[in-house]
Amino acid sequence: MKTLLLAFALVFTGASAQAQVAPSAAEAAASTGLHAAAHQGDAAKIARLVAGGAAVDATDAHGRTPLHVATFARQREAVRALAKAGADINRLENDRYDAVTIASVADDEDTLRVLLQLGASAKQTTSRYDGTALIAAAHLGHDGVVRQLIAAGAPLDHVNNLHWTATIEAVVLGDGGSRHQATLKALIDAGANLQLADRHGQTPLALARSRGYSAMVRMLEMARGK
């Protein structure tokens, strides 16, 4: 069981890491208009272009709006300028990622904080896995991001189409190390349902035991996640 879980986790991690498509260097260099201004973080140019009639939610070949591009590029002033201009802050691109999930996967706490302050939702269902930003961040052990998303009302017990929750992913797709432990603690402290099991009936505690993650086992046992 442990070997099968590890093999699947490695495959899933690789697939997930490639699911979001950030603009390549060549794409960024070739971009024009609002997409170029967003990548460069030129808030003044964004304001001028919008005033001149540029479509604030125009999309590129991947369905990325300027706001997605600014988020990938960590251009927080551009994010603010686009939101002020009326950009759809919760829009999904072609792979069904929103800006909140993009920032969460990148472990970009500063941009995530700006997005949430501007009213972006932490509750959307995103990605080909019908997941959430919280599930993606828990998978990667981005504990600071996880705490921000929890505070913003992210659904703790959302189940994706792999039948995994954020708590399950923190265990089965994590490395058992300090950041995944901190992620699990944040979910436990927030009241995540520790009885929800994967499609094989394995709870987070059973999964932690199967992987030999003794620190996580102790945490889950203390939380009565049996």
C-alpha cells in the first residue's frame, strides 16, 4: 500500500506541477498591450491603456488575462491597477486556475495577500482536479499560504475528483517534513474533518501511519483523528 501511494504521489506531483502554464520568456517578450504591461508591472501604462479602451480581461492563447500574467510575474502593483480598472479577479484561465490558486501554488504569500485584500475568493473550485487553492497549497506544504486561505474562508473539507481533501493531500502528497507538518497543524486547528477518507477508505491518520510519518501520526492521534 505504501509503495503504491508513493508511486501515485510522484506521478500526481509531476502532473500537478505542470498543470499551470506561466508565460514563457519568449511569450513575455512577444506580448503587447495590457499583457505586456502586466508582466512588467507598469501600473501607469495599465491605467492609460484601459482609459484608451483596452479590454481589461482580454485573453491570450492559454486563456490568461493580464491579471493572471501579473500574478504569475508577482507584479502586485499591476494586480492592484487591473483590479481598480475592473478586471475579473476570480476569472479562470484555460486550465481552470484563478489568480488565488496561481499565487498559492507559487508560495507567493505577498501577492496572495493583495488578491485577498482586493476581494478575490478563496472558495472557488479550480483546476482539472476540481480542487481548491487550499488543496493545492496543502499538497505542496505551503503552510503560510494555507493559513491565509483558511483565514479567508477556504472550504476546509472540499473533496476533489481524486477523492482527496486538503488534509489528505498534506499527508499523502507531502514529505512528512516541517512545512507539511505545519500545514497539517493549521488544518487541524481550523477544524478540518479528520474522518473523511480517500476512495479506499483510508483516513489521514491511516495514510500517515502507512507512510511512516510519525510526527503527523502523533498530531492526528492527539486530535482524535482515528
